[in-house]
Amino acid sequence: MGFFLKFLKRRKPTAASGGADEEKGRDSSVEEGKGWFVKRFKWDEIKDSTKGFSRLIGQGGFSNVYLAKLSGSTLGAVKIHVGNDRLNQVFKRELDILTRLRHDNIVKFLGYCDDQEEGAMVFEYVPNGNLQEKLHGNGRELLSWKTRMSIAFQLAEAIEYLHDKCSLHIVHGDIKASNILLDERFNCKLCDFGSAKMGFSSTVVPPRTKQIMVGSPGYTDPLYLRTGIASKKNDVYSLGVIILELVTGMEAFCPERGQLLTTMVAPKLREVVEGGGGAAETVAGMVDPRLGSEFDLEEAKAMLLIVDLCLQQSPKVRPSAAEIMQTMKDEIGSFNSRLSPPAKDCRC
């Protein structure tokens, strides 16, 4: 199978529109974002909408997420940040980034509250859990091969939007299965921009201070762990791990064994890249066995070759998100007929 990365012709993003001025006129608490509007909530509104923070639906290292009932019957998810000086800076940075984002495969940001020590962010409620739960949870709902390929493509599209289509380029910095929400149609919704960095105009940009970050086990670029230097190619590495999880059905990090998925499959992945008579059998053996024969062998091979490129030690030889998208389109011809309508890109 010919496998050549092609550059995706850059499309000019369009600004968000539609009823913004009318909405602003109705509610003075609605503030202008970068082409659309977000609402600035009062703390009492946050408290009432969550019924006193009574239903916890998510939890992170420095935040809790609660189910909220917004206007009418609309449900939302309210993220409450624990307050201290350092985390307040994180809150402000994430808020600045979120007000610039508008993409169908990024969780929709609806508003915020900053009049208390604990900052609050309000998002759309995504009802189908996250990819970590769907692939590796107790129920272990079996995602079809078609759905897995759709999630991979949509995630690559979201990352390309962040890297190339925002006026101030954004590196997410914490792409992992638990940060990929799924809606009722299993469309990808990337979330949690607490580790994101903004303003990347080149491939690799050194930070002001060399501080080594811990990252998420199994997903974080080893070079970033060693140097603390952030890059768009950090996200590309993480995307490769996600694709590998989708193909194999295995977790990125196995705490019981203390092993990384990338290390466990490295020999077989090398066999796939080198080709040879047994390559097809190797590919078939790497696919999630729960799928049985319900997958496309050539698509699986194409995805594993993308994984190999994403996981290269040198960031310079890793493809961009745009190149990955184009390769998926070229090598997996059924994408156009089975994916949801293309996400609408809007200028940041």
C-alpha cells in the first residue's frame, strides 16, 4: 500500500456569526468572545443551576465538575476550580484560551464566573461519557471499527484547528482518552484546556523557564518530560497514542504491569512498518480482539503507520495534524461517506 504524507491545503477559517447582537441586547451579562458571546454568570446562578453542587459528574486534580440545569431544559457541566494564587493563574489562562475556541469537535464553552475565590466554567453537557470509559471502563462498551475511525479523524481535525487555524496557535498539552468526551452519536469533543499553551508560531517554542512537567502516564511526549520544552508535536505524539488505543483496545498505561502501551507494541509496530510477508498477520493480531473480524485490514495498517510516525523520537520528523488528516482521507476512503458533517472552523 502506498503511504505518502501529503500537506493539506490551508483553508481560511470564517468568523462565528448568527444572532450574537440580538443575544447581547437581551442580557447585559453576556460578553463578547472572539466572534461570538459567552455569558458571565453570577455565583448564585452557578449555585442554583447545580442545585448546590449536588451532582458530581467529574473530578480532576484541581477541579470538580457538576451537572447543571441551565435555561429551560438545557443541561450543562460546571467546572469548579479550587482557588489559590497559582491555580487562579491557571484559571485565567484557560479562560483566555476557551473564549477563542469554536469547533464542533471541541466541547462548547458557554460561560464563566470569576467573582469568587473558586472560579467556575460552564460547558455544554456531553452525555455519553469519555473515551477512557468506553474503551476501558467496567462496562467496556464495544465501540465499532467505524466509530473508532471517526473519533480518530475528528480528534485530528480538532488538533489541526488548535495548531493552525487559531490566530494565536494553541497546544493542548494533555490529550488523553479521559479528555475526549463523546456525544450521543459518538462524535469527539476534546475538553480540559488547563494545560494548554497559546501563541505558538513555530514548531518548537522553549518556555520562559525550564520547568519539567509530569504529564499523563502513557500519553505525554517523552521529550517533553525530559526537557520541559513544549511543542505542537507533543500533541501529535499524544494523538498517536490515542489512535493506538483505538486500534488495539489496550490502555495507554497499564498500572498493574507498570508498562506503557507504546513500549509493549513497539516490536510488532516495527514489523508492520518494515512490511514483509507476515505484515498482514501482524496487523490483524494487533487489532482489538473483541472486534473479531469486524474491521478493515488495510485501514488498520494505515492507522498503525500513522501511529509509527506520530511516535517518532524526534519531533521534527513527526507529521503535523493537517498531514495526518490528509493521510487518513487518502488511505481510508470511506471517511467521506461515514463521518458526521465537517466541523465549522471559526477565527480565533
